Amino acid sequence: MRALTYQGKRDVRVETVPDPKIQDPTDIIVKITSTGICGSDLHLYEVLGPYLDPGDILGHEPMGIVEEVGREVTAVAPGDRVVIPFNVSCGHCYMCGHGLHSQCETTQVRERGTGASLFGYTKLYGQVPGGQAEYLRVPFGNDLPIKVPHGPSDDRFVYLSDVLPTAWQAVEYAAIPPGGSVTVLGLGPIGAMAARVARHRGADLVIGVDLVAERLDRASRYGATSLDLRRYGKNLQDAVRDLTDGRGTDAVIDAVGMEAHGSPVGKAAHAAVGVLPDAIAQRMMETAGVDRLTALHTAIDLVRRGGTISVSGVYGGSADPMPMLTMFDKQIQLRMGQTNVKRWVDDLLPLLTDDDPLGVDSFATHHLSLEEGPKAYETFQKKADGMIKTLLVP
């Protein structure tokens, strides 16, 4: 089959690789019909190379048609249409039973001290082959796939793999009071959808912050008050307070993560690690890694006293300096973590209708072939061509 593979920093290629096979009786094989490029895929493209091997298959936002099932699979059958969550979760352990599928005890990567395995996402999370490919082996076939109806286009359902539940959890964790306010930092796919979800769930004021004009315009069309970071810069805090009676918003969602603009020290650290041998780079990241923290520190500035910060952007540092005095003094609540995809499916499926309240049917800005994947990564990394969300079609 053809698959998009990691080959080195800023080097991904589509190659011919062996087809996946049934390995366990509860496995299924899915023929992929659409697969997204996620903002966190850019962390693999740019930063997390020390945890990848050349030839690793990337991607964790797939959907498709069941091609083959193991002998113990009864929940789905060949021909069924399914979306695959990015968490590889069993559905039955203690953590899954408590809605913490990203911490699944069956697939935790204990040798790395990390949570549940993830499709297409490094040795830190199990080095499981990903879904930017023609076919994907999916374990836990009775519990993991999300069965969806035939008929509507893939765009209606594919975001159940990551974007929709991640945005929903970001808003849930933000604990925005009824009629309250939230600032969303970063209007890429997750931030843009989080802004829509926040409005849908009753926030009166949603402020979206970014520095890409197309992202700001799109957020405005869905009811956000868009603030261009290029215009406000160091005065962003004043602009937000002007909109909130001088307090700051009830909540802030950090949908940027480790690759924030305006973090020269973190950027230099990322660049330095990128030229080290993998074994040394891994030790550096695990003991002295420093993220670009501009977005998170901005969230601390913008949230009102007693407010909540919800972090959905990925961070990977182990020695990040945090302004604990300010956080304690402001009585900030902080929630974060990998999304528990299956936890939110029942909340989201009723919204995926012809009425399309969250605008999923038109959410993708680009539909490209799998063979165009390498160029799409480059374009997305450069924030060029108005690219916000890309679906690859094998």
C-alpha cells in the first residue's frame, strides 16, 4: 500500500510499504477514505524527530470502510463505515471506564511513562502505524471504531477522530459559566472548532486570537470577536480587558502549544535539540526540555482572577518555567491533557446533521490526494495558501 512516512526533520514522503494484516482476533483492517493532517503532526515534522524512525507511518485522524475483521469481532462487519479515534483504547480498563481513554491501562506505554498509545505518534506513544495510508490495522475492533452512517460526505464525520472531541474537551475543561466569556489562543483547526463549540454551548463572548488573516476572518464568521496579534501585540491584555469590564475572560483556551510565536529561547532550544543524535536529544528533552511558552503565559495574563485555563495545545518540555506566584495569586484553575475521544462521541454525534451547527461540512480548506501529502505538510507548516485544515484522500 501507499503511506505517508517520516524520513527526517521536515522530510515526509509517500512510499510503498507492506499492507497491514490481522494480528489479533479483535483486529480490523480499514480501507482509509479520508485522513486529516493535524496541527500536532507538525510537532513530528519539526520538533519530535528524536522519537521517530525513518519509515514510521504518520497520521491519527482517519476514517474509512471496514475491509476485514478478526474472528472475534462482532460490533462491525466488512462494508461498515467507521471513524477511528486517535487514542488506542481498549474500552474496558479502569481508565476507560472512567472516561479517561487517553490513559488506557491496556495500551499505556509504561517503558516511557506515558499514557495510552496513539496512532502515528512516536515511540513516546507506542510507535503505532498511523492512518495517513491506504489501509490501517485497528485493534479493539469491538470497542474502538465509531460506526457512522453511509450517505453524507466524509467531511461530516472524519473530525470525530480528533478535532471535534479535542475542541469539545477544551471547552468542557474551560468551565465557561452560562453566558460567560472565553479567549481562544490560536485559531488553527482545534482553536477554530473550540470557538464554534463555545458559542454553541452558550458563551456570550468568544475572543479569538491569531496572526493569520484567513483564520481570523473565518472565526469572525462563526461569531468570534477576532483580535489580530500583529496589531495588538503587547497590548493584547488591554484589548481583552476592554471587552470584559477590566477583568479578563472567565476562561482561556490555549490551542497553540509548544510552537508559539514570540518564544526565542524555546525556539533556540528546539533547534539545538534537532541537531543532536536521537539518543542524546531524547535525554535532553526528557530532563531539560523547554517549550515555547508564550501562549501559556499569555493565557495566564488574560484569564480573570478565579478563572480557568484549558490547555489543548501540545507541550513536551520537562523544565518549563512557570509564573507560579501569579498563578497562585490569581487563583487560576488549570486543566489539560490528551483528549479522551470516546468520552465525547455521544455528545457530538447528534450535532452531525444536515443542519450542521458546527460547520463541519465546510471545515476543510483543502482536499488533496495522499500523494500530495508532503507538499501539504510544508504548506501547513508555513501557514501558506490559506491552509487551515487539510484532508488527504488515499
